[in-house]
Amino acid sequence: GAVVSQHPSRVICKSGTSVKIECRSLDFQATTMFWYRQFPKQSLMLMATSNEGSKATYEQGVEKDKFLINHASLTLSTLTVTSAHPEDSSFYICSATDHLKNEQFFGPGTRLTVL
Amino acid sequence: DAKTTQPTSMDCAEGRAANLPCNHSTISGNEYVYWYRQIHSQGPQYIIHGLKNNETNEMASLIITEDRKSSTLILPHATLRDTAVYYCIVRDTGRRALTFGSGTRLQVQP
């Protein structure tokens, strides 16, 4: 299947700092990527939809100024957690749609720990 | 997207077939049934999807009832590596985000 990568896989940062997570589609172009968040023992929750060349669409309750999304190319979307706090500690997962196959593929996830 | 109902957990013996049910009684005509699984601390993995007909690939088979109100994912020979949470998702297009429910936690026993 198609491959979606995320970097870094794990990051630990101090409270108040910003962290950038990259999501790449490696063998297909993705005009749309999605960012999810998953807390322990819970299911994935959609945070935002990232559209290449336009502004992201955020789900209700997700602060757009805190979670900055940039989708600068057809293979790369970035999520920046600004002024991170311990409650932002979570597993962040991106996905990208391969429109030719009508399938959505997920990255391996990034575990963020804010101290 | 139509709501789905799955059992919270299931056990299966290694080497045996794992049959994971999903109810989606409010599915509409243009909605597909997708199955993903998530192994602990990894991103979800696509397994299979279908509209009306039964589907099979190298990972699994998907059996959709004639009225499309339920489906079953079949892992023909479960291994310990198949232990994961399995999500059944119904939606009309691959272009929108997936809505994840609680899924079924499958434990394959040695």
C-alpha cells in the first residue's frame, strides 16, 4: 500500500516551546491530508483537514492559533503545536488520501510529551 | 456518515479464522464500508473496503450482507501479530476524514 511518513516519531519538549511535526506522502500526491489526535485508551479524534495551497479547516474545539497547519506541497503537511503545555501531550497521527485508489493511508504517528 | 456498532472485544485462537462483525443499519446507497486496524502505538492500517460485493485481498475478506446493514471482516488464519483494535467505518467517499468509533479489540491467543 501507499506510504505516509511522519517525523519525528517521538518528541519530548518543555512547556511553552513549539514543536513541528511533518507528514509526507512518499509515493503519491495528496491534495488533502488530515491530522488526528489520540489520547491514551481513546479513539482517534480528527483535529483538522489540511488542503494543499489553502487554509486548513479545523474541527470544533481545536484552536487554529495553537495548532498551525501548513500544506505547502502535494506531498507535505506540517503541524506545529505552539506554546505546548502538558495537556497537549498525545499521539498525533496524519493521513493522506490517494484519490486514484480512493483509499486513505495513515502515518505511523508522533508521540508528543510536554514536560 | 452512518453510525457503526462493533463488539468491544473478541478473542481468537492463533491459526483460526477471526470473524469481526459490524452493524451499520443506517448505511445509505452510496456509502462504502471500510476496515482499518491499529496495532498498539502505531497509526491505523488500511485493511479493505467494499460497497456491495464481497471483497478479498491479501490481508482479509469482507462479507457484506445483501441488505448492506451489516458486514464481517474475516482474517482467515489469525496470528499473534493480528492483535489490534479493528475499526469498521462507513462513509461515502475517500476524500473526507474518517470518523473512528471505539472499534473491536481483537486479542489473538497462542
